[in-house]
Amino acid sequence: MWIFSSGSPFNADDFYRKLIPENIWSLVTQLLAFGVLVIIVVKLVYKPVKKMLITRADYIEKNIKDAESQKKEMEDKLAAAEALVLEERKKALNLVMEAKAQTEVAKEKMMAEAKAAARQEKQKALEEIKQARQEAEAAIHDEIVNVALLASKEVLGREINETDNRRLVDDFIKDIKN
């Protein structure tokens, strides 16, 4: 139960009398004062607060959009970087494989060159041996001819002509070789 300043309990008639004044001008004045207060509150508080809230909402929305676009951009860059890393790994693997193949080819080439050089050296040595043998045989042949001439001079007591000498030496060498 409500008690007003008069100390009496609250009733509906008192409520209407207090709510709606008896004087119409008093009601109009109160309504005008309320309207002015509403206009002042709207002009001084509501519109600046609303403008600030709209500005803040736009700022937050812009930041969210920027963050989303930066996130997408970073994801694109990350994907591109990962693709680049994968491509570079493939290139590196190809380079290693190519280097191994080139090394193998170079090894085989060097082995072939070494074998060819060894064959050449062997052939050269054989030819030098053959030439040295021919020179030695020629020197021995000349020495034998000289010894045979000296011996025939001593045995025959006279000098033999060149054709007889050559024939005798050739026969002697043939007999020695066989």
C-alpha cells in the first residue's frame, strides 16, 4: 500500500489529479518544458553519441575488413611462398641429379681418356722398343760385317770386293737367325 504525504492511502482519483493538472496551461507548460528538454538531450547528447557510435562502428568494420583482406593477402603470399619453396626444392633436386649424371659422364670420359692414353703410351713404347731393336740389329749387323771383313782378310789374305762381302755377311746373318 502506498502512502502519500497526506498520510492517506493511495487511490485512483488522487493519481489522475496528480497526473493531469487541473489547469490546462500548467499541462501545456509541462509538455513544452518536456519537449524542450527532449530536444536539448537529442541535440546535445543523442546525436553526438549516435554519430560517435556510427563512426566507431565504421572504424571497427573497416579494421575488420582490412584485417580480413590482409589475412587473405598473407594466405596468398604464404601459398605463393610455399609453391616457390617447393619449386626451388625440385630445382635443387634436379640440379643434384644433373650434377651426379655429369659427374658420371665425366668419370667415364676420364676413364676412356686414361685408357686411350695408356694404349698410346704402350704403343709408343712398343714402337720405341721395335725401333731400338732395329737400330741394335743394324748396329750388330754392321759390327758383324766389319768383323767378317777383318776375319776374311786374315783368312784369305786379300781383300774381298763389296758384292762378295755383302753376300757372305747376308748368308751368315741368315744362318744366325735360323
